Amino acid sequence: MTHLIVVEARGDGWAVRSDRLATDMTFRSGAAAEQSARRLAERLARAGQTAEIQIRLRNGALAGRFVSPARTLEAELA
């Protein structure tokens, strides 16, 4: 199963939402939101779960997409 992490505009700031979060995280800048999304995806990958990050522009259009594939213990040790 791939976990979806979305970075999108919210009011005057930016939000990160995911099925892996109890509530959305909000940030003042898109860069801070994207960095947080990447950290979440990295944690999921290390836990053996694939994550996809979608970065959305203020108008909702897809600006970028990143996939963090699940990692195995063997891959971490290599």
C-alpha cells in the first residue's frame, strides 16, 4: 500500500495531509511544508512502507510528485 502525502495551500499558509497523520500539519511556507512531508515519507520508507508526496500549487495543480519506496533491512545495511 502506498501512503499519499499532500502538500497544499491552506489560507495564508501551507498544509501537509496524510492518512498517516491524526490531523493536518500547517506551515507558514511551502518550503517548510515540503520538508516536513519529505521527513514523513522517509520515516515511512524506513518502516517498510512506500509513500508518495504530491506538491500542489495554490490553484490546486500538481507541481511535483516524489515517491519514497519501502526499504528493507537488507537495503539499509548495504
